[in-house]
Amino acid sequence: MAPTETCGFVPMHELTGRAYRQGYAVPAFCAWNAEIMDAVLQAAERLHAPVILMQGPGEFPVLPPRQMGAVAAALKRRYPVPAALHLDHGDSPEMVAACIEARYTSVMLDYSSRPNEENARAQQAVVALARPHGITVEGEIGRIGKADDTSAEGSARSSYTDPAEAVAYVRDSGVDLLAVSIGNKHGFYQGDPHLEFGLLAELHAAVPVPLVMHGGTGIPAEDIQRSITMGIAKVNVASELVHGCRASLTRQWSEGRNHWTPLALAAACAEVGKIVEKWIRITGAAGKGA
């Protein structure tokens, strides 16, 4: 049974394909519990925007894929917006299989730190498992590193995506989207991020699938928007949401407000919703969910 028949989410490539053709990007948000998922979907409904909810190894300690997927599906039924449910940076074939079983509509097995040939072979197996269910597959080549010591994702070191290697990887693996490393990193940048737009232009010209920007937090809006003109159709945002939630809780409690945790969490989720709205506007996704 295709995942769209049971969970209300659509395959991610349907959202990003339209974005790629029309010149905007779909924002993808780390959503680690029901409250954050709801905040993202509420913001998407307010702005009539497509969005992607994503979880991975950093979120599954809260709930494993089966329960996380069930919570997401229950919430999605309340919101008539186009949305996908994505496994981000899956670290094993077993995690990918669990998310497919849980009706995720997009999966990513992150083997970017391994040799390209091994990475491509692993993605072939993921594509063979996912495609019969209509599930999108995202791959990554070149290593997207960490900008700080707090990110749950990213390699210890970065390496740029090579255009020739990217072409071969997409051809051999069959992935639907490609995450690229052009100076973007996970976490909070130390100083101003420097994106290699010349490299991105080469990748856009050479690679026949939409491209993905990981590490959106901290990249100036104008650089995000410029990257969208060069093939970026999905922008991941995680650290800014985590920091916004944590900062709100810390501020409330340090000021002696909302010691009752549910009230504090409600206020923090409202702050997260503002961040989501900001990124929907930056990526040009507002109004594209009709």
C-alpha cells in the first residue's frame, strides 16, 4: 500500500519537483515531537505553503519511527496543506526500512562519509525498497560538516561536492534529490558562511535532479534565495528551531514565568512557529500550497 493512501503526506519529490520547476524551495523542518509538528503545520496552513517534517537519529530517541510516524499522521489529518514526512540523515538500512514501514514519504540514508561507490550501491538498495511504495529517496555526496559542536548531524570535516562525481552518483544510485556540500554546514556558523556559488552553478548545470541545502540556519536570506535560482529546491532548518525552543524555555524560567511546563512549552512552540513562518517566506514557499 502506498504511504499516501494511509498517512495524508505526499511523496517529497512531488513538492520539490514543483518547486524546482517554479523557482522556489520547500522548507524542511526538524520536528521532534507532536507540539513542534503541530507548530510547523499551523504555520504552513496560515501561509498556504508546502512543508516537510523531518526526523532522524537525533529525534528518534524521543519516539521511534513507528510511533513518530503515527503521531505525524494523526496531526496531518487536521491540516489540508501539502506536506511530506522525511527521514533525515538515516544512519542504517534498518532505520530506512523502519521509516518505510512507518509510512514516511521520503527517506535519506546518509553514507556520504563512505566511498562514493559504496554510497551509490547502498542508495540503489534504498531506491529498490522505496520506489514501489512511491517514496522519495534523497542522497548526499560530498561531506556536509558541522559548524559547531552542538549539531546532532554532519561530518567532522567538510568536503565539497565534485560535479563529475555527483553526475555519476545520481546516475548509478537513482536518487530523486541530491544534498550537496558547497560551504553549507550543520549548526551555527562561526562567522559568516561562505557558499561557493560557482560550484553550485556547475552542479545545477550537470545534475539532472533537484538539489538540497542542508544547514540552512545562519545562511543569509539573500544567499538562500540566490541558491534557489541555481537548483536548490529543499532547504533544511533544524538548529534554529532547537535553539528557539530552548531559548524560550530558558528565558521564561529564568524570569520566573510559566513554571508549569505545559504553559512554557506552549509559549516556546509559538516562538518556533514564528521561525517556521520566516523560513517559509525566505524560501518563497508562501502561497504555493494551494
